[in-house]
Amino acid sequence: MESLPVLDRFQSYYLAALKYQYRVLIDSHDPRQIDIAVMSRYPFSHIRTHRDERQDNTWIFSRDCLEVEVNIEGKPLSFYVNHFKSMIGGRSETKPKREKQATRVAEIITERWGPGGYKGDYIVLGDLNDYFEGDTSLSPLLEHPGLVEALARLPEDDRWTHYYAKGNEYNQLDHMFLSPSLAKKNPGAPGIMRKGMAHRAEKYQGDRFPEVGENNPKASDHAPVYLDIELS
């Protein structure tokens, strides 16, 4: 999302009936003005940005790891929302940057939740711009004792969230990691909504929004992931 005013306009124009009255966006250092945002029907009880953290004299996060705790009728639910470095320029060439980002997110989870044995309700999610196969940059999250990858509950062939037209490739670049306690209370698999993807992503044969074309217009080359959560 470009800015908080744009997010506010988007919400009021398209999503007013859904009543996402609480919104947060903190400007990142991304030169294309790509920022991370959270929208909620419930108030925020804690907001923390990691946008200014540095390593090797450069920003760790391309955008941010935006940390938001939502108060849901007295029950806290924490989100760690990310958008890692893209693979533009090559997967292996861009891996070191994503690996730094994944490592720092893993550290944040360990620092906050490790002393209590990872008890609590929290979710790490976002466009992490890498998949699990091969030499992945996401090992610090995949191997973390306090994180459970929710999309692994889906059949392997149905986990794809991104279509790369140039190579006709379908991959999972978007991820959702649940805390162990949250995963235990919510054993169901997430859903992936592909109605906004271009028709040339032929692997998906379901319904699409009326405006979607062969290539354009489209909502995105990514498909949103969603999951209904029950809190204790």
C-alpha cells in the first residue's frame, strides 16, 4: 500500500460495509513506496515497527516487519506482517537479503515469545518472496520451534499463491506461520482466493471477478491467503 491516505480512501470506497475502522501503515524505506498495512475491526493495543533496523550498514527490511497486537474483545492476537525482498535479479542473487530478513523475524519471535515457551496467540505472515523447495532463504522460519506453517496443511499441488507468466510457473510465495498454541486450536487449512488472477493463470479454473482479463486487468499476480481463527 502506498500511504495511509490511500489506504483510508480504498477502505471508504470499496470496503466501507466491512467496517475496518482501525488501520495502521508506517512509511518504509522502499523507493517504490510499497508499504505494509493492517486493517482491523478491533482496536490495536500495541504497534511496533522494525523499519529502521540496520545490518552491514543497510536496512534489514525492504519494507518492514510491522508488529501489531489486536485486542479482540479482551483477547490479544499479535501479527508480524512482512514483505521480503523480491527475486527480481535472480533467486540465488537476492537470497542473502531475504535470509537476513527471515533470520531477524525469527529472532524477534524468539525474543518476544521464547522465554514463555512460545505460549500465546501470534501469526507471522506476508509475501516472503521465496518458496520452500531447493536452496530457500526461509529456513530460519521453517525450522523455528515457535512457528507452524499453516499452508502445509493443504495438498502440495494446491499451495500456490503466485503465477509467474514469463516462466509459466506456479509457486507459493505467500506464507502464514501460526504459533504452536494457535495452530493446535485451529487445525483447519487456510484458503487461497484466486478470483482476481488473470485468465492466463490456467491452473486455476474456478470463478473470476467479471473485470478480470487474459492478462490485464487483474487484481495481482499473487492470490490472498485467509484463515478463520478461533481464540481461547
